[in-house]
Amino acid sequence: MASTKIVLDTNFLICCLKQRIALFDELDRICDFAYELVVLPEVRAELEFLSRHGEKLRDREAAMLVLNFLQQYHDKFSFPSSIGGREAGENIQGGEWREADKAIVAYVETSGESPGKIIVATLDKELKEKLKSKVRFLVIREGTKLELL
């Protein structure tokens, strides 16, 4: 049986870290199905950009901590090749903040998976609006809890 793919957005990862959410424990609590955590190259590139060029020191530090977390637990994540043309590690320029969101939309639209087999973990209202009829969402509730919508 194929596992459900949970596609992680940049801000979702940063918020999980900032709010000290035990990501793996929370996922085990709410997911009674097999899942695969997906981090697209565009999300990783956005984290790398933020770690070097974030406006605030705490934003740079948070992005760096998420990158370290992804590296430390790399065996728990899937890092597919680029959908939107950007290879992992390429820099995001200042005006390309929506690249990760575009890549998530492209991933969902080209995956060939049934709607119930992809979950997008995001806090982004625009992204939710674009994908609302195509996927389920994983969100943060009450500051430290994850909820599946």
C-alpha cells in the first residue's frame, strides 16, 4: 500500500521549530496511516536563503536550525528532485519568495496521486486557497498541536 505524502512548507517547518512542536510525535499521534515527509528542493533553497539573508537574526537562526534538523533526521524525509526547475541548493533571489509555494502546487498537480494521498503542511492562506479542492492540510493548532484538515 502506497504511503500518503505530507509535503512540508517552509513556514510550517520554521513554526514547528519556533513553537517547539515535537513533529514526529505529533504526526504519530494524528496519522493512523503510513506517511512520507516530503521536502522539495525549493523549500530547502528558501531555508538556505533565509538562513543567510533573513531580515531578522532570529529568522536567520530559525532557518539554520530547520536546515540542521533536516540534516540530522534526513532518513525520515524524502527529498525529491526539483519540480519547478530549481535544483536543491540553488539560491533564491530576493524577489522569488513564492518559488516554494509554486513548487508545492506543481508537485500536487503533477503527482498523479489521488486527492487523499497528498497532505500539504502549511500556514499559508494563499497556498491553501489554491489547493483546497486537491489535498488535505496539516496545520498548527493551539500553538503546539498539529491537526489534519
